[in-house]
Amino acid sequence: KISCPGQISVLGYDDDKRAETSTPPLSTIRVPIYELASDAANMLMRYLKEDDFKKDFYGESLLPVSLVERKSVEEIR
């Protein structure tokens, strides 16, 4: 019987479609999914072209994120 956002705040990640329809609507961090997937595919293609599969596969991508404020977060006193 804990009230959200009265006693606890909840923040999601990825801005899933269900975030808008939950009760209360979930505040979340929005990530540019298309760009994230595109960067991952490009990194994988570069790795596969190297033909050195003994090497570890890793990559790094810096993409902008944004806060989507809804009703699941408020200052708790």
C-alpha cells in the first residue's frame, strides 16, 4: 500500500509505449532507439569485416537522451 508518487518515485528507461498508459503514467528516460540500433549494426559490420573473431567485440556510442516527465516522480518530503 505504498503510493506512487506520494511515498515513492519511479523512473523508467527507454520510454516504452506502456509508460504512458501505466497508472500513474511513468516518467522515463527516452533513448533514440533507431540510432542506437544503427550504431550497433555498424559496429558489428566493422567487426565482421576484420575477420579476427578471437578479438573481443565491444563498442561505445554516445547518444543524446531526454527526460520525459509524467506523473510517477515528484519531490518526496
